[in-house]
Amino acid sequence: MEKLNINQWAEEDRPREKMASSGAENLTNAELLAILIGSGSQKESAVDLMKRILADCNNNLNTLGKMPIRELCTYTGIGEAKAISILAACELGKRRQAETPEERPDLGTATRIYNHMRPVMQDLYVEEFWALLMNQHYRLIKKVRISRGGITETPVDIRIVMKEAVLANCTILAVCHNHPSGNLTPSKADETLTKSISRACEVMNIHFLDHVIVTDGQYYSFHEQGKC
């Protein structure tokens, strides 16, 4: 029976496509390693090749990481570049285990949002609008600059804000922008935008925490003022 190469497999079975659609945690060790080496040999696919190598290591990644380059190169389909890629991945896995998880800041209040964003915004001479994407414990997943504008305003596309929120799998959203003039009073456009974002969050089942206006020394919170 003629061997099928990976490109002839059903798309959901191909390692790269499977990782993109289902996540790395749903791939076997052989499939993950097959992504690294890219191709196998004329006789076997990259996945089958890595299954065979892993079997010789008693299916133990720690044992695989101890194999010398020259030993990996004895397998048909594994050259020096592929052997180095495999061992580099094993080394990264080992180093990751030694790392301390990064502490995500708690942005559950307007004061914390202001303290986090003031260093970013205090010296800006134009307005910027940022989205702060958080998990259910108010821990920051990521912050994203949505737009950069002029001295008195910056355009904001709510669709982009919501797209970033969905892509980050956030459950809590806060937004902020700066007033280079130092005037804390929100404009009519600020108030309209806040209401629009609040409505969009309701539709997407995302908790809209606050809209904070930042100046160098003070802040205005729509939430604290009962406006969101």
C-alpha cells in the first residue's frame, strides 16, 4: 500500500492544522515533534518517524532530550538541522519548568487602572485609546492600543475593541484614553462611546468594568461616577 504523506491526510489530522483548530494540548508528543521537523522520509511521515524515535526512548521526552545529535541522525529522515531542532525544543521545555509564572497585575479598580496606564500615557502629546483585557479575577491578560489620534480626540472603532476582547478570551473589559490638555471632563463623544462599548459588551456577555480618562496626576472614572 502506498504511503500517504501528511499533505494527503484529512485536514483535521494534519498536526499544524490540528494545533491551529484544537490547541497544542490536543496533539500527541509525536505530532508536536513532527511540526518541528516538518517532514519525514520517503518511507514514513514525520509523525510516524517521531513515533518510532519516541518508542526507542520508551515514549519519554526526558530520555529523548538526552540523546546526542549523532544518535538522532542515525534515523532516516533526521539530519543535523532536525536533530538540533528536536533537542532545542526539549531544552526549552526544561527551562520553562524552571521559570516562575509571570504575575499578572490586578486591575479591578479605577485607581489600579490609572496607576498601570499612567506611565504609558502621561507624556503623550496626542490622544491614545487602549483596551485592557482581563480574566474573571480582574487579572490583565493583555493591553492593546486601539487608536492614536490628535490633541483633542482619537477615532475608535468598537468592532476592533470587541475583536481584541474575543481573541484574548477575556471576560472583563476596561478601556482608557488620555487627555493631553489635563482636562478631566469627558466630552459628549466620550460619553457616547462609553455607552456604545457597554452595549456591545452586553451582547458579547463580557463585563464592562470602566472607562478611565488619564491625565498626568489625575483620572476620571465613568464607573466611579455611575456612568457605566
